[in-house]
Amino acid sequence: MFMSGSRVTSLSSGRAARRIALAAACCALAAASGALAEDEIRASASGSPGGEIEIRAAGSSVEIRGGERTIAEYRHIASPMKPYLKSWSTPGGINVLRDAPHDHLHHHALMFAIGTDGVDFWGEQEGAGCQMHRSLDNVRAEVSGGVRLAGFTQRLDWIAAGEDAPRLREERTLELREGKSAGASLLTWRSRLTPGPDRGDVHLDGRHYFGLGMRFVVPMDEGGEFSSAAGEEGAVVRGTEKLVRARWCAYTAKVDGRPVTVAMFDHPENARHPATWFTMTAPFAYISATLDLDREALVVKEGQTLDLCYGVALWDGRMEAEGIEALYRKWLELRRADAERAEDAKRS
């Protein structure tokens, strides 16, 4: 969880031991189900313009490379309690993500987590839930029109401590695009959540920061600036923590003296659009796309699916609101085109 007041600089041996035990339990459950026994999966493509792109799933990670450069790494197994995007670089090669900092070990770079019927899948304390890997497929790469694309789909079971049956089943699809026309690295994160078998309705709940959250590298913790499509900073929750409703929210800061901009997009078809964005600047910087679950739980009916789709963009340099809005609109066009292609494929 987030903590106010002085920064936590270390874990007690007891807390560390409990965290290791929880991670081991999740890994053991995955191993027992055969979820860890997957062969290497690889896909690659090249073209001019656009260059090369390769995606490789092996061991516990999915790596996306553009030529000699590692663009992103996704930890999909044994990570320890939830899969997440561990690293991701701007087109200029600046990584913006920080994994498991000493003050909050459960902050895993770019991660998606909420609560279900009172079970916390965000934290990694005793009693927390585990997002257990089931399968990885649809690993793909292509180069078209000067744009490099790589993606995959992961299936997960959200399992509460002490239980065997999943509270939720998730189909998670990540798709990464890069191209000179956008001048950015653009990620689509889609999570489709369905109540587990014989679960009945599921109530999604949690703290005011639960959602798709992003922890930045240390240099970005100081001197950064948030902005949003709403043109306002939002309401203060406590300290520097604020909440603002908008279709996108962005953060600009410097890494080794070089400015970078990160923006997160909320799809208009998401529940409770526009998203409620959680932001904070001290003692560290953080942003999260939330469903405002702290104020009101969201019910997913038995047999129904909650489809959530978010975009995240990385630029080298400072981007103003006009440029962020332009890429947001372009991202929506890409999503519409993808949906039309999917419908055509179903009919054929």
C-alpha cells in the first residue's frame, strides 16, 4: 500500500520472510498446474521503412527488441504475485520504469491490480491475492507502413489466499507499436475480466490508487509535472496525492538531464469513462488509471465480461497538450481499425 509520513527504507525480516513465502506459494501453485512448463515462443518481422522487431517469450519473461535495442520486458511468471511490464524505453532508449523499489516492494513498474470482494490483489502482504499465469499465446510481430508492432495475450487466474478456485479470470493483451510517424512508443493494455466458474457476481473494490499503475525510475521522482485533458490538477486526497477525471493524464520529468513524457489514455468504452487518475509527486512520483473503486465498488455479473482498454505512450522530450491529444485521437483510430479487423476475421 501507499504510506504517508516518513519513507520506509527497509523491510523487517518477518515481512520479507512472509513476502517470500507468499511468492513461493504462488509459484508452487503455478508449477502444480503445469503453467510454468512452456517452450520458448518467438516471432519477428522486418521491413523498410520500419526496421526490425522481435518478440521472444522464454523462461519467466517476454522480451521485445527493435534491432539491438531492448524496447520492453514483461515478467509473466513468478514475478512474484502478479505479472507486469518490468522495463520500457522511449524511442531514444531511456527506460522509465522502476521495479520493486525498497519503499514499496509491491510496486512493479507498470502493473494492473485491484481488489475483488475485499481481497487485495495490489499489495503483497499476508492474505493478498495472486494473479496466476495460465497460458501465453498469440505472440506476434509485424512491420507495416513504417510501424513496428509486437504483442501477445496472457491468460490469468486471480486466486485469493487459501483458495483454489479463481475469483476472476483475465485475458490480458499487450500490444506495442513504434514508428517515426508517431514519434512515440505506444502500448495498448487490454484486460478482460470475467468472474471465475461458479463464482456468481464479483465486486471489484479497493483503494483510491488501485488500477493500472506506473512507478518511475528514481530521477523522475523529482521536478516532474503532471497534466491532463481536463486542464486541472484535481482534488487533493492527502499530501501530494490527487484525483482528477479526464480522458488522458500525462507526466513529464527528466532522466539524466533529458526530458521524457509519459501519457496514459482511457478508452471511451471503458467503465466509468473518463478515468479517475491518481497522481502523486512526493515522496515519489506515481500515476494510476483507476475505476474510482474506493468510492463505489463495480459489479461484474456472473457470465459477463468487463473489458478495459488503456493506452500508454512514451516520448523523448516534453510534449504539450496538443501533441498528447493528437496521439490519443490516433490511438482511438487504431483501436477502431483493430476492432473492425477482428470482426472481419470472425465472419470469414
